[in-house]
Amino acid sequence: MDWIQLLSTKRFGQEDKYSSTAVDVRTQFQRDYDRLIFSSPFRRLQNKTQVFPLPGSIFVHNRLTHSLEVSSVGRSLGNLLAEKLIENKKVDPNTGIREIGSIVAAACLAHDLGNPPFGHSGEKALSHYFEKGEGAALKEKFNDKEWFDLTNFEGNANALRLLTHAFKGRRKGGFALTYSTIASIVKYPWDSTKIPDSKKPKYGFFHAEKADYIKIAKELEIPEINEGIYARFPLVYLVEAADDICYQIMDIEDAHKLNILSTDETKELLLNFYDRLKEKSTLDRINETCQQEVTDTNEQIAFIRASVIGKLVGECVNVFVNNYDAILSGRFKGSLIKEVGLTCKQAYKTCTKVAVQRIYRHRSVIEIELAGYKILGTLLEEFVSAVMDPESFYSKNLLSLIPGQYDISGETDYKKVMSVLDFVSGMTDVFALDLYRKIKGIELPEIK
């Protein structure tokens, strides 16, 4: 792959209105960022669960704050990588390589847009309806490719759909983002029938958007390394690294705020990212700052966390530079975070282990996942049943609740059901709960 092709300002769906010129590079990628941050789907992330239930008296991360932080780290990764590549004479600065920070920052804003409400249990609930729930009876109405999409609902693929799909009343090309920004969010560049690793059943685009991704891949000259399986766009590794860094480290900080982890445990987990002997001076500086300047406990954790994120940014960029040829040729496997130095790698694994055992299995997290599973499963059952049999009195009333941008009268059953998935997956936790209560007769709407 070559950066001259990879850094394209051509806008999806608006190709005839924009030209890819060096003069426009900075402006076009920053416009991507602005389009995303001012959009309704991005604002809705503030009411979508990240890990812990949405805040009461203690503010923890939601999908919005997580995405903003990932974007900030992503920009740092991109800017530092650009400097390193120019410094090592691997890339001509005239290619526009200095703008990769802006591309990664925009892509990071969009990376979670396709996630349904209630965290990862939301994805499982949507898949379960078709795989083992009432929706299993509909299998004969879909071809194999369509059925794979429905029984393996994937938030990553849904993000690409949200960004590129022309919903009713919207302009062609969806968000009309640049090809480079769109390619940067596709972590798994294959469809649901081509998943290469059965232990990690992830994919990057639904059958409905396959042609769109292929169009982008051809324009950017991203190679097809096996039939239907493409190489990753190089900047995907930076978006993924930013997400990996924030997800793990910020969950540890949230757990401390909620008293799931003690202050001493949290400090130990974070300071483990430093080699006690080789980085003694850095550790001394951190301890001195905490003792003399930053005496508030939460601020101490925030200070140490910021230092760790800075360290991981540097290490991930070094991994990219050291594997530059393999990444550009599509031969690099895995993620940047898994190839960092031994000290950081072991510390990261420890944080992951603690998160799985103490955070993700915490009672409050389990309760919100169980509730979300039930709520989304019920909503999907109600609306899919209605869209498949739209003429009954109940169905007509129920379908009238779906906004006009979703084409529930599509030409095929697949398109109709995908429109229902668009509607349900785009809900916030609060809206989904409110609609569930009203549909089930648990709560009556207010008369205003």
C-alpha cells in the first residue's frame, strides 16, 4: 500500500462534488471530525452504557466520553507516528502524512457509533433473537449471507452501515466522509461469511454494505489477501490501539471511583506499566508529584493514568514503525498493544485479568446486561413481527412509532429487517427502556 493512494479526500457518495487534491487534505479530514461530533448519532452516545450503568452520584464513562477520549489518544498516536515516519525517511512529508492524526481522531469518534444500547449484551440480544429466539422461524425468508448477518449482529459492521447508508430523506453517501476516514474504522475487512478465526467471530461489514467497502478498498488500493478478505487499512491499527488503551485503563479508573478497586490496588496496577529498575527515575518523579503536589486521591489516580497512557502511545507507535513494511503489505497480524514491550504487555494482561474478574462481572454490570438483554430482545421481537406482517391493527400502530428515515417497506425482507435493526440499535438505553415499558403496558405515556 502507498500513502499517496491511502490518504484520499474523496467523499463517499459525493465523489463528483469533491476532488482529491493536496491543498484540501487538512480541511477535508477536519471536516470529517466536525461532521461526526455535531451529528445526532454521536450525541446519542451520551446515553449508551460503556461498562457500568449510567451515572448516578458518581460519573463514570459512557459511550460518548469514551469515544472522545479514544479520539484524543488517537490523534496523539497519529501525530507521533507521522513525526517518526518523516524522521526515519519512510514517507515523503508531501504525501500529507502529517494529517493522519486528524484522520485517526475522526475515525475514533465513529468507532462505537454502531453499538446498540446496553453494552455488549445488546449485540448478543439482537443476534439471539434470530439464532435461537422467535426469529429463528424466519430463516427460510433469507439467503445464507443475509442470515449470517442477522444471527451474528456486529457493532463494527453497523458503524460502517451508519456512516455510509443513505437513510430516507438523507443525502447520498450517509455522512459523506472521506474514504480514508471510513476505511480507518473497518477493523475486520471481511463480511460475516468470511470470518477467518472462529474464536473471534468479528466482521467489518454487512452483506448490504459489501459493495460499498469494496469500492473504497479499490480506490485506496487496499489489497485482497484472500478471497473476500482484505488487508487492514494501516490507520486501523492506530484506531484499535487508542481504543485498547482507553478501554482498559479508563475502566480501572472507573472501578476505583466506584470503590470496586482500592487506591493501593489501582496505583499498583497502573505503576506496573513501568520497569522498577530501568524506569526508576520516572517512578520517583511520579511518586514525588503525588506526595507534594497532587494530594487528592482521585487526582493522583488520574495523574498516574495520564502518564501510563502517554507511555503506551509511545510504545504502540514504536511497534508500528518497527513493523512498518509488514503493515503496509498487509502481512502484520494482531494488534499493536499485543506487541508492546514486556513490562507493558504483562501490566496490560494483569489489568485485563482484573477487569474480567472484578469489573465486568460486578453485580451492577451484570444487572444492566441482563436488563438490556431482555429489553432489546423484546423490542426486536415486537418490531420484526410487525414489519413481517404489517397489515394487522397492532402492527400498523407499532410501525407508526418508527421514524420515517428507516425504510420499513423495503423491497426485500432483509432490507425491512435491517431497517428495524437500524432503529433498535440506534436507541439510547433510556429510550429503549421507556419504549419497552410502554409497549409491554408497564407504563402509560403521559398526556401533555
